[in-house]
Amino acid sequence: MAVTRLKRKEAKNRSRSSKRVADIKRLKTFVQIQSPYKGESGIVLEDQA
């Protein structure tokens, strides 16, 4: 009985850890979007409206 419980626990831990690793990898991917106002430094957007 204890062996079956340990096998179930092992399978659950394995699936949880693989999902955790996948989530960490997904959240670590950082797409850097360049600012459209990069060349126009010093402009305050509220004053343009």
C-alpha cells in the first residue's frame, strides 16, 4: 500500500515540478519593446495633447 502511495506522490511531484519549470521559463522570457519616442528625448506626452 505504501509503495503505491509513494509512486503516486512521485508522479504528482514530477508533474508539478515540470509545470513549475515551464512556468518559470515562460515568465522569464522578456520581450523588450523599444520606445517609439526614443529619438525625441525630453518630450512630456501630456503637453502634446
